[in-house]
Amino acid sequence: MTSCPGKLFLLAFKATRDAIRAESRLREKRMVFRVVALPRTLSSACGMALEFDERNFSETEVIRLLDELGIKTVVHCLKKPEDAGR
Amino acid sequence: MAQYNKYFDNAATSYPKPPEVAQAIAHYLNEIGGTYGRSFYERSRLATAMVEETRELIAERICGSRRHADHVVFTSGATSALNLVLQGIRLKGDNVFISPLEHHAVMRTLTALSARVGCKINVLPAKSDGLIDLEKTATLDFSRTAMVIVSHQSNVNGVVQPVTALKEQIGEIPLLVDAAQTVGRPHLTVEAEMVDFITWTGHKALHGPSGVGGVFSGKLQLLEPMVFGGTGSNSESYAMPDESPERFEAGTPNLAGIVGLGAALRHPVASRHSREDYLRLLDELSAIKGLKLHRAADFAVQGDLFSFSCEGLDCGEVATHLYYQHGIETRVGLHCAAMAHRFLGTFPQGTIRIALSSFHTAEDLGFLAAAVRESVHDLLSR
């Protein structure tokens, strides 16, 4: 089940340590993502977030991998760049 | 001419360090830079990952598993770590029990807290070398006790305390172990699952740089933060975050120091001398006329340091002679542990402390024994 079909989604973390562990785990699994600044509209925290394209990886798959390590994350759906302004 | 390692002040800070420590620090400062946990760009991510790797390595060193890395709070050293626990646990008018060999990092903090909140400081019964007497502690009344605090290895005579057996006696009462002298020594590990709070430092037996230490605990929720400020997380709130270790790590950490410690943890130094070499050193020194060793009565609980004094000679004079005649570097005086010296009967003159490092060889120890013998002989025959 995915909440962001065909869109970009973003993983945010409460703890710095979780963000670093998540990045390391997902790179191990050869997942493609961008490390981005957390959008101000989502949180005023100044840490990092991981941005995925749902067409490449499902949100469910990513969450499952992080759950295995007990990493807590919050998923936010984003518009794809080509959707912007429609 | 043979080159000996004549530095015997490793209980103050260790020297030398593995070369990889300085290399890692230089690499971080010159090539990486970047702060911890505050940004998404590569430079910051690399710095953050380096800190988190060091956190995992220190967890592994203390408890055998990287999975408990979130039990590690970085501080500026063992003293600030002890302050975090002692001030953070919010002692009220309760009892605290301590060993008779505590360092000022504990004693001065507890003395200040005692004046502030009225906690009562009690000393655990011990044998003549300061080793906690478990037969006597078994009959003690620990009611209304907020915490028991024990220096794992005395920084004066090297006695290693039976912390696991003590924890079995005190049950649910939190046990704080000051492991400043032992974390990093493979033969002196603490059973981490038995201890509620372990404080440690990076610049002694771990061979890291100064300025990094911490608390290892699965019970951080019992503590209130002592330092408040930015963490890079939960920034919309004026309250510290609930998550550990962030809750206790306000402000930018000592990044270069943590990176250096990480390198030290990746390059542990196997001891270049054996326990037999060490015992031989103690035997040779104890045979010197006029010299008194201050050590554990039982070699089985002897850590990698001890002290000595000489009848009729000022310790400062002996240490100065050892340095100028033989190049031997030692620590003389009370070693920030006046309580231990009072208990051992060496207050106020103190002692001359010899603290070994994994880098010392049997030959270095032989050189030390000969130098002490010669210095004591020279000074006594003036």
C-alpha cells in the first residue's frame, strides 16, 4: 500500500542518528534517492531528509527496510517537479 | 643506544597515540569540515556519519554490540560525564554510597550537591587497599539510597573494584561506575548490562585525543539534561528533545576529537608487555630498600597503574630526580584524589604514580625498575 502513487516522497526523521542509519541502510540496498534539506513547510528542524521517486521504489519497500532496523520515520508526499504549477 | 618509552603518566593522558588518530583528525579538519546533524549537504553528512560510527564503535567496545549506540552520550570527558549523571539524576535528601578511592570528579560534585540538595555521602566498607569489602556491604542498609558510585579502577593504587558483585547486592539502586581508567583495557571490561551508568573518557586507555568522553547507559531516561541548547532536531520547541542521545548533546560536539577517537577505536593497540612482565616490575620495585608500593593486595585485582613513595624522601624530589636523571615522566602528588590518599594513609604528601600503556614493552619496564632503583639509592645516600 502506498500513499504517494507516482509521486516523490520524502522521509523525515526525529533523530539525527536515525537519518544517518537510514541513509547507510538504503545505500547498502542500492536504492536511489537524494539527501535534501527538510522543507520548511513540513518541519522547522534543520536536519536532513531522504527524497525518493515512487516510480523507482515503493514507500512500503523503503519503510520495511527501515523497520527492520527499528528506525522511525515520517513519510511526506511531494509533487513531482513536472506536476508543479498544474 | 636503546630508545625506551619513558612516559609513565598514562593515567593522566596516554602517549603515544596510534598515528591514525592524528591522521584522521587532520583529514577531518583539512578535507571534510562540516557540522553534525544540522544539514543535508555532503560535508555535513560525512561529519555526521563519522560521529555516528564512533558512537557505534564505543558502544561495541563497552558492551560488545553496536546496537546499543543510542546508549552513548558524548561529553567533553569523564568529568563532564560524571556531572551529567550526578546532577541529572536529581538527588534530593537521599543517601549516596561511594568507594573510599573516589576521584575529585565524583567527590567535588557530590560535595557541591550535598550542600545544595542535602544528600548524604556514605563510604562503603573496604579493605586496607580500598577494595570494597563485599562481606560487609552485604549487611549494609541501603534504604533511601539514590545511587551507588564506584571508581572502577583507582587512579592512585590501581585497585579494580568488584562492580558486578556489588550490583548484585544493591539490586535496583542505580550503580554509576567511573570507568575513566579502564574503558579501553581489554582485560578490565565492565559487564555493561549489570551497570546502570558507565562514564568513560577517550584520551586514556582508548588512546584517543582529549576532549571526548561520555556516558553509556540504558537508563538515560532517569536523567535530566544538564546543558540546554540546539540539537538540530525538534527545533520548533524551546524544550530539549525527548530522544536520546540528542537530549543530552546540546551544541556542536567536539567533531575533530570524536573523529580522532573513532580512529583510535578502529586501531586498538595490543599490549606489548605481559601481566608477568608487570608483576616482575612490581616485584623488582618492592625489593628496593626504603621504597613502599601502593598497590592492590591481590594482583588479580591490580589494574595497570600503581604508586610508590620513599621513606624519608619527598615524592616531588624523587619524581624530579627520575625525570632529570633518567627522563622518566610520572605524576606526583594527590592525583586529584585526596579522598583515596586519606584512606590509604598517603595524605597530604601523596605518591609517585606509574601508569602503564599498551605501548610499553618488557624492556621499558626493566628500564623503569633500574631507574627507580638508582634514583632512590642516589637520593638516600646523599
